Amino acid sequence: MNNKLLKNAILRIGEVSGIEGRKVFIKVDKNKNSSDILFDGNVIKNIAVGSYVEIKKGFLSIIGKVDSEKLTEEVVFNKNKENDYTNINKNNRILTLGLVGYIGINGKFIGGIKELPLIGNEAFILSEQKIHCIHNLRKDNSSLSINVAKTDTEEIPIDLPIDGLFNSHIAIVGNTGSGKSNTLAALFQGLFDIYGNNKGFLENSQFLIFDFNGEYTKEECITKNKKIYNLKTQVDSGDKIPLHTDELFDSETLSILVEATDKTQKPFLKRALRFYKTSKKKENFPSYLRTIIQNKIKTILKMANKDIAYKLLDYLEEILEKFIYEDAIIKNLTSDIEFHSKCETFKILNQEIYFNKSPVEIENTSLYKAASSIDDATINKMTDLSQFYIFLHLQLIEDLFRYKVQNEHIYPVINRFKAKQESIDRTFESHENHVFWGNYNCVVVNLDDVNLDMKKTIPLLLAKNIYNAHKKKNNKKSLNIIIDEAHNILSKTSFRETDDWKDYRLETFEEIIKEGRKFGVFITIASQRPNDISETIISQAHNYFVHQLINQRDLLAIGNAVSYIDKITEESIPTLPVGTCIFSGTATSMPLKLKITELPINKKPDSLTLEFKNILNNI
């Protein structure tokens, strides 16, 4: 009993002197104004702004957080022997507290206000046990958790719950160099360190990481057991993402790859796909393709509309360029024919042989002979995308011939396909079997050596396909999509794409973040520019790790999105040290200032700031 009285005497800091709504004022005892207190052989930090305070109201422990403090003067008149009154100024230290919760009879901290304290209730510094109690985020002792953080002031280890954190949408934001990459890696490293060898974890959970800067490709970063796709669009030496043939040659997939518009270009792509797939099923595909090209030549050379005919001839030349590699032959493909305006047909150059009357003579033209010279081996060696490029032109020829479309509406999508075809060939390959995950449950897609167009396209395509495939499974399995430098793909402002395409890109990820929880799909985003990210996406996160942010617009975006952060905590964000963050959201009953454990160099993301002393030492 004496020990308890002694403990209370040492930890007591004052008493409640006033209450205004949720604000509680504590008058600090005169002997408790030092910075530290010695207790039981330990140095305890005394109360200060940001500290927690326990107010005892009977058997109830009310917890408050110090928002501010001030000094007030109390004037007391003292009567002396000569009956004169002299005034004595007494300085009082007053703390302003915001109530955050209480400790129930079961010894667990509960966020929210149950009762207000009374004037005169005693206030105490929190013991280490009670600090543990209010920072304990686990529902019970059997709850799964990871330990990757400490309280910022007391440096007490904190257990972060797996349920409530990893089955939620997470936003990690902060300026470059603030420690957000370490936070992202530490969270998932902690998860894999504990459960990485668990059979149920390996079979029922998947993690897809989009790595825009190649930070998470180290062997031991996050987990050793991961599949890494090092994609490259400038050279042929990069890895390729395997897509099932039906997924690659899907109208939705191709529409994403070439940014097709809804009204005209998507229907055209669907027609071209049907044409291509039907042709591929023929017993002798090379012979069938060769015959199609020959028949198109015959049809065009008998046309009466000169303007359309010459357009179609240009498209035929583009097809034949895929098979003929000599410039001289390409230039002379139409050198032996001319259009006769009066007879409204093509004819042999300088001869009275008109193709509308003598169609058999078409077979003697350079154009027809070039088509006939295409051998089976050349067609078979072509990639699926190169073959499809030919069918895009063949379909356009057919549509223009039948006046189904206007050239200026359709040809841009073929040009985009041509511009992206090399990049697509270098980053994707078609497979009959879906081998994207292999034997791993964690995949890193390294986009560091990928051009800007494909940096937007690849995450969109993969996320959409994998999300749609996951929806067909039962929701007993989980999928975590992790997007580092998320402003690259989730930006609401982009001048490199049309408004329609930007809306489609954002709507896809907004659907995942709004509806994915129902199917066990969760998104983690990390960004240094939260203001650039769609408000829908940033506001739909359940849990936030907010590192140092200085830009006022970024601070405003976080302030609007995170309703859990109080004003004092929000004002501290620009001055947070490296590695320290504000953790707030559904997994915690109040915002916590945490210091994330710094990973060892072999497990850290490759995002360290270059130091000039290291450059000089290497000279």
C-alpha cells in the first residue's frame, strides 16, 4: 500500500482546475515542473505538449493528451502586522488537455469519451504499463500482430495488428527522404518474417508490388521468396510478363494498351479481333493470310473511287512492308499501275489493260506478286502482335471499302498500336497457361526501365486483369496491390493523355479501392505528392502513415482526407523527423506518433540519398 501511495505521489502532476466541453485544464503542482522524474531507478519524461495524462475519477481512468500549456498569474493579498496588504504574484502552469479515451474495468484502453472529469480530480503521468495499454492495438492476446515500430517519445515497442491493417487500404505519404519507403518495406517485411513460411499464408494470400524506381528488387527486401519482373522497353533483354493468350487478345486489354475510345475505336478493335481469331483457327494460317491479302489487292484494283482506293493501297503497302525488307521493292510496288479517271478503274501503266474488264491481269502486277511471295516461314516467325497489326489494316481496308468507318477516326488507334507494339512485345508474352505468379505469392513488377507511356499502361492492365480474376474466387483469399510512387499512375492531372483515357484509368483504381474489400482485394499506396492523387482514392484509405510533408497543398489534401487527425497532430507533420510518422485510421482509436524501425541495409529499399563523401572516397 505504501508503495502505491509513493508511486501515486511521484507520478501525480496536479489536478483538474477547469473543464470547457472536451477541453480539460490541469493545474500543475509546483514541484512537478522539471523535465524528468526519477522513479524506481528509471528516468521518466515529465509531462509536456503531446504527452498523455491520466485523470483519475473514482475507479475510472480518463486519458487525455496535452494540446498546449501556458503560465497564469494568481494575485493573492497578504495582510502584515501593520495591517497593510501587499500583493503576491503566484505563477501557475496550466495544461490544456483533449480527451482521447479511457481505460475500462477490464484494463483495456477504449477510444472516445465516456465521462468527463470533475474539478479537483488528480492527474498523473502515465506509467509504462498504461502507455502500453493505450498503444495496444491488438483486440486480444490471440490477435496476430507485427512489431515494426516504437512510440516516438517513450520508445516503447508497439504491436501493429494484422487484422485491421493488412486487410485494409493503406496510404503512406511523405516528402522524398522522409522514410516512407522504409515504412512500406518494414510493414510487409514484418508480415513475411513471421508468416512467410506458413502454408495457409502462401496459398491464400498474394502480394503484387508495382515498383516504379526499382527500389524493392533487392534479394532480401520484403521477402526472399518473390518473383521479380525486370521490365525494359528500350532493349530486348528485359523480362516479359506472361499473359494468357485470351487475356492478351481481349478487346478490353487491347483497348487499354492502345487507349482506344469507346464509340468508334473499341468496336473496330472487336471486329479486328474476331477477324484475327477466326483466321488463326484455319488449318493453314499462313496460306489463308496470303490469300486474304491477294483478294484485297484484287478488290482494291477494281475500285471506281480513286481517293479511297489510293488510301487502301497505302495500307496494303504497310502490310507488305512487314514481309519485304528491300526499300527498292517497296517503292516500286505500285509503279506498274495507274488509275484511269474516265474509266474509273486501275490499269496497267501505259497499256490499255483495264482491271475492271480483265481482273485476271491483276496477278501480273508487282503488288500481287509481292503478296504471293510471302512465305509460310516468315508468317510463322512473326509475333502474335505483329500478325494482329496486319489484321488491323485488313479490317480497316474492309471497313473503308464498305463505308463502315471514317479513316480519321480509326487510323489513330492503329498508329498508337504501331508506336507501342515494340514496347508491348518487350514487356508481354502470350502463354496458354497462366504462369504470372509461378510458385510465389509475392511478385514485384520493376518499372524503372520502362518508358512513361507503358509506366501508366502496365499497372492499369495488370491490376485490372488480376482484380477481375480474383473476384471470381471465393473471398477466403486475399490480394494486396502495393503501388509505390502512386502519383505516377493515380494522378488526377496528366497532360500526356486524353481526358477520357485519364478518367478510365482513375475509375479502374477507384472501383478497386471502393469495391475490392468485398472480394478480399486491398490497395497500399505510397506517394510524396498526395495532392496529385485522386481525392476518391486518397480518402478511401482506411489507415494512414503520414511522414513529413511541407507543401501546403499536400497538407491540405491529408487534412481533408484523414478525419482522425487532430489539429495539434496535423500541425506537427511539417516538423516530423526522418522515420517518424503519424499513424491514424481504423486500426487505432487515436492518432499515434510512431518511429518505424529502420531496416538493415540488406533489407532496405534501394532509396538511400547519395552522400558525396562516398563518391570522394571511391576516387
